[in-house]
Amino acid sequence: MDVLYFAWVRERIGLPRETVETGAATVSDLVNELSAREDRYAAAFADLAALRVALDQELSDFDAPLAGVREVAFFPPMTGG
């Protein structure tokens, strides 16, 4: 699946996107897999309360299943103004 990173998440990881082979059942499982890769991923995912996730461009939550998902995007909360 494609994993996209936006704003400071992208800055901490150092990539705008990557293709990931995963057996993760949920978004949380994917985050755990990514965090175990390297310190830069662990730093990006250290505070999940500061992150939002979208699955196939639909806002979702970290307990959501990944079955059939083609794209996961991580980004900080957006503010309007």
C-alpha cells in the first residue's frame, strides 16, 4: 500500500510517500510496524494524539482495519482561519 506523510510528519520521516508491504490488520498495527523500523519513524509517531489518518482519502481512526486499503495518509490536525 502507499503511505503518505504530510507537514511535520514528512519532515521527521524524510519522505513524502513510500510503498509498504505490511501484514498489519489496523492502522495502529501499521504505526507499530513503522515505528519499529527506525528512530525517525518512532519520533514521527510518538504522539498519536497529534496525528490524523486518512484511508483512501477518507478521514479515519487508528483502530480502523486496513483490509482492502490502498492508501494511508498521516498528517497533523488541520486548523482553519
